[in-house]
Amino acid sequence: MNKNEVGTVILRVVLGLVFSAHGLSKFQEGITNAVGFFDSIGIPGFMAYVIALIELIGGIAIILGIGTRIVAVLFAVIMLGAIFTVKLSAGLLGNGQMAGYELELALLAMSIYLVFANKSVFSLDNKLFSSK
């Protein structure tokens, strides 16, 4: 295992932790809050459930290394949606009333990296579907 593989594993685990924590918090704090917010910005409320499930289940999957590329694409789409529908008007670092899109941009970059990265030696995908 080389340094790039170690870095990829660290990136994958951190990304999964952040997304799973955000998904879990949506359910713990009451998903109806997220539904109301989505409705208020013109996105159908049911999408709050979809996003929260992708974040929670996808976060766990990416930590384990299951379907990493697919989950990373979903995360990238979510981050693009967050940036362009909510955060862009606040700017990169925020406007004093709302946080900027710096976190979303970092998570987007991490997700895109994982879309193109090789399978990690420390992933279930590699263990289950290895051709060796």
C-alpha cells in the first residue's frame, strides 16, 4: 500500500463521517424541519427524505468502501445543489447571516476525487469484487 492509497482511505472515511452525521442529524432534529426548508426554497419537501437517506446510508457505505464511486457521484450532485440553490448568494465565506459555501465546495472536491480514484485496498468493494 502506498501513500496515495492511505490518503484515499482517510479522505473516504472523513467524507463518509461528515455525510452520515449530516444525514443522521436531519432525522434526529426532525426531518419535518428539513422538509419545510426544502419547500421554502422551492424544492419538493419529499426530497429532504431522499437527501437525508443518501447522506446517512451513503456515508456509511462510503466509509466501508461499498459503491464508493456511485455514492461519491450522488454526494457531488447534492453539494452542487446546495451551492447553487442556497449558498451561492452568501459567497465563499458567508455574508454574516449565513455560512458560505466553503464546506460544500470542499466536500464536492472530495467527492469528485473519489469518483476518479482507484479502488482502495481497504474497501469492501475491493475485497468482494477483486479479480485476484
